[in-house]
Amino acid sequence: KATVSVLYWRGCGGASVYKVTTMFFMTTLSKHIHISPPNFHEELTMIIHYQLCKEVEGTIDEEHGYIVAVDTSPGSISVGPGVLLDSGPCSFRVKYRAVVLRPFPDEVVDAVVTKVAKIGLFCSLGPIEIFVSHQSSMPSDYRYDESHPSRPKFVAEQDDTITVGDQIRLIIRGVKISSTEFQVLGDINMNCMGKISA
């Protein structure tokens, strides 16, 4: 795997402590693409490439993560011989390179709060949702405030608030991947984590 993007943070207060986090990778994958006979003409390769992008971009591979984009540069997609299926279409095994997004535990990331609930924060890291539990993953002085039901928030003793739209820095504590979703747990209960000041 080759790194194509790096996210980083510097310690608070100008400290030299830092941690590099790498979540975007270029990797090689494969998939069987089914093409119907009316498409067997001189533009077949282009059709296979188009169908590949349509089927895999925005999906989740349980081993590699979220498929962000297929690399369509020359030589990055290899189409094997077709096998005619009994149902009519022809199946082509396609090897391709793609940019995938895969978070790992102990990585520090910046995310945007998309929902505030009594149980905690729901945050967005691109296409991935991260949950931060109020009970176990937030400082103890944060309390849930729904005095304005349309815009609930968490308020700390120092009047620090976290609400929808705020950007927060968190550390990833757990990642579980299925074929349909990521389940990611975050934590802001440590130094330098929490709301990022404007």
C-alpha cells in the first residue's frame, strides 16, 4: 500500500509532540463485472471501466475500507478474459487500483459534529460517522443542554460548548467494518482533544 494523503496534528500550546495519521491508501482490488451482449463492440473496455467505477466507488470493502475513487490512469485497470454466463451476460474479472479510506485505532483526526444527543456526539469524517460517548469518552464536566431543543449542545464548566457544525479533534478508539458500514468510536477525554477554536 502506498500512502497518498497524510493528516497530522501538533501538540497543544505549541508543544513539539505530534502524531502522524494515515488513513488514505492506494491499493489493488479485483471485481467481477457483468456486461450484456449488446455492449460487445469496440467500446467494450470503456464500458467495463465505467461499470466498474459505478459499482465500487462509494462502497465498503471489509478488508481495505471505504472505496473513495478508482484510479483510471493508463495501466491501472486490467480486464481479464470474459466468461459467458448461463443467464446471458459475460463476466470479466477486473483488477484495479483505488484510493481507499481506512481509519485505525489511536489515530488523531479532525471531524465535524453532525448530531448532538444525550448519549453523545455523532461526527462526520468524510463518509465515515464517528460516535463519541458522553458517558465514557468525554470530559466529566460536560453536561447535556437541551434548553434550545432545535439546537442541543454539551456545555462544560468553563462555558465551552460543543454543538452541531463544530469541528472537534478526537482520537479513534475502535473500528469495526462490515460490508455496509463503519462503526467507529472516538474519544475527546484527553489533553489537546475536543472543540477546535475558530
